[in-house]
Amino acid sequence: MVKKIYLRTFGCQMNEYDSDKMTDVLYAAEGYVMTDKPEDADLILFNTCSVREKAQEKVFHDLGRVRHLKDANPGLLIGVGGCVASQEGEAIIRRAPFVDVVFGPQTLHRLPQLLAARRSSGKPQVDISFPEIEKFDHLPAPRNTGPSAFVSIMEGCSKYCSFCVVPYTRGEEVSRPLADVLTEIAGLAATGIREVTLLGQNVNAYRDEASGTTQVCDFALLLEYVADIPGIGRIRYTTSHPREFTPRLIEVHARIEKLAEHVHLPVQSGSDRVLAAMKRGYTSLEYKSIVRRLREARPGISVTTDIIVGFPGETAADFEATLRLMDDVGFDASYSFLYSPRPGTPAAALTDDTPHPEKLERLYRLQEKQDSMELVHSQRLIGTIQTVLVEAPSAKDPRELAGRTSSNRTVNFPGDPASIGTFEKVRIQEVRKHTLRGEPAATGTPA
Ligand code: SAH
Ligand code: F3S
């Protein structure tokens, strides 16, 4: 009988990526396939996130809900991976003794061995170590879905922003060797992948010192190499950090046409006082200067960001500075979060005297502002012709296709499914809630 996995993923794109790798590893090792019904599963995995909210509690709640399935299926195994696993380790087993394996973001490739050890020893297995970058040497080739793929180029984070758990849960920054990254992308291109998203908590911290050339390979140079790979028509990356957004990196946006017209550059706050308390390592002026130079290099580039509202000690004036920064920059989109104290981070020890309702009020004002700015940005696109990578039939209307513009906007338009996997010109005609609608530019109504 084919064994089935039920897998739930929480959190960021790195976790989505890691979840894909877990299923690849388990398919290659034991032929596991996916199921969306926990009651049909032989293995239930939670890939957890601890970056915000009461994530720990949520995991135990979710675990509690699947526990009874072991009564009906004694062979069922339950595993916890991701950042909560990394932070809690053995404590997960102590609190939920029915859990069979606990593994971290850097040990997911060992899942088959952990499961085997669990079966043979009868004891729960915990492995949340950080064995550098070995996991990539143990991952099978990805199974191809659609024309776009994620490629991890570095793992972890060494920035230690005062509010963030990532450096503790995913470890310090480690880059994959250049040759490995390029080989993987060339392989993907050969299977029909047209767009790659280079993935990392801080992609622009990428460094390969032993790249075989006389030069240290930094992120800007990596982009040049990736752009030379035949078949790859578009390159994205996420997430970059303002601190290592070098002049060289800005400059490649002018030269490499394949680079998408979009950067996600988290700013977190517009107040220099708050930025310093967050240990972000830049001022709002420095941030604005990066965006200005980036737009000079690549006119029309879309800039999106992350903002934290209600950091400990954030005053009304600090918050106003954030709103001003939003006006100054004109973000195409922003993801805003209420500050959430994370156990073990320096900011969790700071006094926080802003009342919760006031924080909510700030978040609401910020999101209102962003929504109206976004509408203006979208409406500017009406009548323009965009190059869309056609990805799949539209989820809402199977007679239409869905794809993304260079600036990462989803567009629906009528077309031939045979064009999936190709770049098409689409004239934008309508702005919908989170998407755009258009017509193929060649046959569409003339401007
Ligand atoms: N380098 C990563 C950061 C991961 S965390 C990236 O940019 O994707 C993603 C976002 O979550 C951060 O940019 C920040 O805005 C938010 N975040 C992180 N820790 C937080 C906390 N303790 N409270 C609220 N938001 C937080
Ligand atoms: Fe977190 Fe700051 Fe790194 S937000 S992921 S510590 S850059």
C-alpha cells in the first residue's frame, strides 16, 4: 500500500520550500504521496512557524486534534518540524509524548532515518541540530510543477534584529556553493522551468568564497551567473535586507533584463529611534536612498515591504514617521504586523507601555493608507502591456489563464492552455481585488 503524508505548513516561503523538500525526500525514500485528509495519513507532519503570535500554543492545539487518529491507526507517525521544533526540541515530546519525530529546518533531509529509528527503537526521535549546509547534498531532484521554481541559495540569518527568532531557529547565515546553485538551476531550466525565485532569509548576504574564481562570489555576481543560464527568462529573489543592498546589487538591476521588476525590501519602521532599537543597521534616509537609486537603475520597479507596528517604546511620533516613510517611498504593497514579543529575543525584555488598543488603531491606520496607495498603483497599470509568465489555468474560471507580471502581480486573461509555461504580452484592462484582468495584447482591443 502506498503510504500517505498529511502535511501542514505555517509561515514564510522558506517553510513552503522546506515542506516541498520534505515531501521530495519522503517520496524518494519510501514512496510517500500526499493526502489532504489527516485520517487517511500514515504520517502527519506540521512544519511550524514561530515568528509571530502564540505559535507554540497553536502547534500543541493542532497536535491535540490529530492525537486520537493514533487509536484507529496504530502505525500512524506524527512529526513536528520547522521553527517551533527548532526552538522547543525535546520539550515538544515532554508535553506531547505521542509525537514521534521532532526535526529542524536544517535536518529535514534526515526524516527517512529519523522515522526508521523511531520504528526500530520504539522511541521518539529529536534532531534539531544545524549541520551546516549538508541538507542540500541529500535532497533528491525536485518534482517539477509549473514553469516557476524556488531555489534556496542561503539559509539562516546572522542579523539578530532584536525582535526576531529566525537566527535562533534557523541558525546563522550559510551560503550554498555557487556551483551547486547554478547546477540546480540549469537542471530546472532543462525541465521547462522559466522563472526562478532565489530564496533565503537574507539573499544579499550570499557569499561563496571558494567559487573557483579569483573573486568572492557575492549576490550581485550570482545574479549575473544565473542570468546566463539558457532557458531562464525571469529571476526573482526574496528576501533582501537593506543593510547589504550594495551599489553593485543596485547596478545589476540596470543591466540584467531578466531580473524581475520587483524587490521585497523589509523596512520595519520609518523612525530612526525604533530602527536603532530593532538593530536594523540603517536609517530611514539610507533606506530611501536605496529605493531612489534602485528606481534610477530600473524605472518602474515595484517595491514591497514589511512593517512592524507597536515595537516596544514606539511613540505616536515614531509611528507618524513610519506613515511619512510610506508616503515618501510609495510602496506597491506592504505586509504589516503587530509586534509580538518572541521568547529569547532581546526586545522581549523591553518595557512596552503602548496600550494594545492603541497599537491596533495604528495598524488599522497604516493598512488603510496602504490599501489606498495600492489601488492607485494598480490603476496606473490599466492600458499598459505586461509580460506575463503563464502559470496555470485560472483558479476561478478554467476558461482563463493565470500568470504573473514582472512586478509580481497576478493577471487573469483568456488564452490557450498551450501557452502555459511561456511569456505572453497582456494588455491590462481591469483591477480586481487582489488580481488584474487583461486580454492578450496581440488580439485584444486596440488601445
Ligand atoms: N528576513 C526575513 C524575515 C523573516 S520574518 C524576511 O524578510 O522574510 C518576516 C517578517 O515578520 C519580518 O520582516 C517582520 O516584519 C515580521 N516579524 C518578525 N519578527 C516579528 C515579531 N516579533 N513581531 C512582529 N513581526 C515580526
Ligand atoms: Fe529576522 Fe532580522 Fe534576520 S528580521 S530574519 S533577524 S534580518
